[in-house]
Amino acid sequence: MKCETVREALSARLDGEPGPVSAELVDQHLATCPACRDWSVRAERLRRMLIVHTAPPVPDLTAAILDEIRPRHSVSRVALALVAIVQTGLALAQLLGADIGMGHSDIGAFMMGHMSHESAAWNLAVGIGLAWAALHTRAAAAQLPMLSVFVGVLTAASLLDLADGEVTAGRLLSHIPVLVGVGLLYLVYRRDRDDHRPPNRETLTAPGDSAGDRPRSPFARRDAAPDHRRPASRRVA
């Protein structure tokens, strides 16, 4: 058997392809031909040098990636922060004894001090909660159910008290920050939900687009059959 034929078979073996002769004949020739054995060792060493090497240095993109995914301040978040400051200021003023509309002449003095402290504590909690949602947008979803119910019941009760003449206009005006705050809280919740929602597969490719017209979506590769074709060997080339 010629050495050229054996070396062609060895090259095909390195590429994982069938050779021109059987593996048994190749091994028999290698047992009796030192030159082909040396050629096989050098070919295998060259192949390993080409496929096994030190990974190239990769730049550290951690800071750039974190800066890209860091949530940016939107108009609704800034407005929510301002409302939180106003709400917190009202609560602190009430705790310090300022009159913000509760001193109606028909209301008795019994339990007024305790009720004032309860209302001030609640207003302070609402203001801090809105400020927390402005800084951490994911907290908006947790606050929406409670504050929505509170605003609904407060609105209904305020309308009844207004009809009965048991509430002053100043006290009703003090509820405006929490009403506006709940609306802004919902906008922040919607914005945060849309930012963390994964992309829709249908929106990645338009109807009628061919695979050659635009790059394929990474989602489409999950459904496509994997391509196991090898590159052409030296013998085939």
C-alpha cells in the first residue's frame, strides 16, 4: 500500500470522515512504516495546536452592561417623588399640631388627639411608601392594591361627609396628593412591568420576511433543527 494513500486515510480520520481504505489496513501499514507513523504524530500535534489554544483576552464590560440595564429616571417617577415629598410634609405638619382642616366646630374634642395621631401616622406611611416606590419601582406593584382601596373608600366617605357638612374644604384639598400619587404609582408600575417583560416572539419578525432578508431571532433557533455539518476536510477540499 502506498504511503500517500495511508496519509490520505489518516487525514480523513483526523477530520472524522471515512477514508479511502479501511482502518485495519491503515493500522497494519503504520505498524511497518516508521515514516507514516511519524507523519501521523506530527499531523495530530498540528491539529491540536490549531484547535487548542489560549482564549483571547476579553474586555471587562461589566460596568457598561450595568449602566445600560440600570433603570433611568422617567417623568412619572420624578413626579411621584415630588408628590411623596408633599404627602410626607402634610403628615409631619399634622404630627406637629398644624391645623390642616380637622378643626371643625361641630366635632367634639373626645379622642381628637388620638385620631389626629392615627391620621398623621397613616399619611406619613403613605408618603414614605410613595417615595420608596419612586426609588424602587418594583415596590409599586405591592402598594397599588392597598392604596387603591384606601383612595376608593376615602373618596366615597369624603363625598358622604361633604353632603352632610361634616368636612371642610381644606381637609378635602389635603387628600389631593394621595389621589395624584396613586395615579402616578400605577404609571410607574406599568413602566416597570413593561421594562422587565421578555420580548414577544411574534414582534421579532414581521409577516412575509424571509430568512435571508433579516437576521433570525435567537428564539427561532430553539425550534430549528441543529446543523451538525462538519467543515470540508483537506481531502474533500
